[in-house]
Amino acid sequence: MSDPSTEASQAAPCPAGPPPAPGEPVSLQQKLINTATSALQSFPPLSKICQHVCAFHCYAHDTTRQVHAHHFCSHLNEEMRQCIIYDSGEPGARLIGIEYMISRRLYEGLPQEERRFWHSHQYEVSSGQLAALGVPLAAANLDASKLVDTYGKTFHTWQVDLGHPLPYGPPQLMMSFTGDGQLDPALQQQRDEMHGISSEEIRNSRAGMLDGLAPPHADADHPWRTGQAWTTSMQLQDAQLAGSKEEAAAEAAKHGGAKLST
């Protein structure tokens, strides 16, 4: 299998709906189990999700690879949100990543070497690329005014733009867009038509939202500023195994592994 971090994009953008993941359909027995456990258990972290916004991400190392991303977000506090990212808002959507969003104050308190992994939201929000689905524009813009000066750290775990049937390879660092001409207009138009919204109308309604704000921090949006990107790859190294060395060696031998030094 080729390296997912360097493979060229082949899939069509923004599919009408998520294709089914490989595997057998959920059995009747499993459905009954799911019904019983969901009636007996509560899911406090998931119940805190209070927002669904859709926007676009690009791979930090290849900004031509662009993905329609549905964020389902909750607030840890006034200055931090955490979002689960899916490839659609429909049943059967595939979980493709996560994003943490923090205030400018928290971002400026990060170590400098950490800040390079984060992206700004000023353009994404003010341009109309970020949209709250099903929410009146006035209400959506009230929240957008709080989001516009935040910073996000995003990793995608499933490279659906390559047509991968399952999550292949390591998570990849993602970015947002910082100016006109970066996002594929066909992808944006397809999103608008799919959800019955107008990015241009949203953009016009947010005119002046950046007034009085300082520009995005100079350490954010690293690929757009420098032409270089931080990315992830896997490397093989010796594992630190729990238990005694003798037990670890015996376990490795049992599974046909290399002989471990004791």
C-alpha cells in the first residue's frame, strides 16, 4: 500500500453521501444489544454536543487536497471547544477527524513550537466558508463573532478524499484557508447547493466582523506563511513492554516474534 501522506488525491470532492464502510450490515442481534445498552447507559460527553457547523479543511502538506468537514462541537469552557468531524451530517457518516478550538489568549500562551500546528479562523469565518446548518443567520453570526478570533488544531484520521475504504496510515495535520483563491470554488458551490445555503450571503452578513481585531498570530497558518508543512509519519522503534523481560520475551516467542534480549 502506498504512503497515504504522499499519495495524490483521486476521489471526487464533497460526495452526496458517505459510501458504506466495508463489512457486514449490523445484525438483528446487535441491534437489540444496541437498543438495550443505549436505554441503560448515558453518554454525557456526547450529550454536550451543541453545534453542527460545516467548513473545509486542507492537508497541511498538500493544500490542493481539500475536504468538506462537518464539525459536531461541545464547549469545555468559554475559551475552548472540541469537535468531532464527520464527512457528512447524515446517518452512516464516517468519523474522519477531530479539532480543538481555543481563544487567542490561550493560543498566545502555547509554546512557540506548538503554535505552528494551529490555524487561524478569521478568514474561514468571515468569508462564509464556515456555516451553521439549520440555524438562522442572525443567531449563527452571533456565535461566529465568538469563533472568528479562535485557533484550531485539526487532525484527520480517515483520508476519504483518496477513497480509502477504511482509515489507513497515521493521522494527518490539517489547515483552514486564509484568503481568496485557495479553496476550490466547485467544492464550495457543491456544499452550498447540497445544503441550500449561500456562502456569499453569509460572507456579506459578516462584513465588518474583523473590524478591530488584530491580524492572525504570526506563528499560525504555517504552510501558508512559509511554504513548508509539518506532517506525521510512522517509524519503527523498540517497544517498552509491560511485565518482566522474561515474560515479554516469552510472549513475543509465542506469537512468532523476534527473540528479545533478557
